[in-house]
Amino acid sequence: MSLVDVLLNSDVDEILAEKTEEYDVERLSKVLGEKFVLTLKSIPAKRYSEIQTTAINIKGKSKNIDLYKMQMLTLNEGIKEPNLADTNLLKKFNATTPFDMYEKLFLAGEITDIANKISALSGYSEEEKQQNIEEIKKMRG
């Protein structure tokens, strides 16, 4: 059977289904005395590319990747639940944007871990991530 036949006989909904995964923020679970579990989701290819492009700063001949911006945008698109942009929640934490909320709620390492999990759900492997880091280093050099 050819791959085209396999695809024709497949469950399209299953192939196109959004990939999700639960992520326990252990520190917050301990602090709150209740499981603090995020539901993370994959980011569609086009949107992921837009996030990467948005994080590139070009000044003259030099290019810089704003890793913080890329991680914040990744969290913004990839955290499905809970809704950390809830207006009551933002008010309670004195945050004006979801980015402020992520910064107040998560430690730097947690932000990186969550962004990495979302990237993996979106189809990026550790090897591809390393290649991207090498490309970034070349751009900075």
C-alpha cells in the first residue's frame, strides 16, 4: 500500500488533532498546596514561524534573537489551560499583560522548560533546537 493510500484510509481528525500535554509546575504545586498543572498545546507551523520571525531584531547588518520575547510568545500561544490572561487574575497579580503574568508566576527556568515542552509538542526535537541555537550564535558572531 502506498503512503497516499495510507493517508486516504486514515482518520483525518486524528492526524490533524491538536497535540496537548499536561505540565506540573512543581514549585507552584508545593506553594499552593494543590496541583498546579498547565495544559500545553502544540502551535501550528505558520504561527510558530511568525513567533520566531517576531523575535529577530535586525539592526543594520546584525541580527539578534530576543530569546525572552520568543519564550513569552511561545507560552502565550502554547498554554491552553488555565487562562492566565483572565482579567481578574491579572488584577490580583497587578499584571497588565499575560507576559507580566508569566514573569510574575514562573521562575526563569520554568519559563524555559515550559517553552521547550511547547516546542516539543509542536514537532521540534532537541537536535533541531541545538541547530537553532548554533544559527543564533552565528548571527551574533
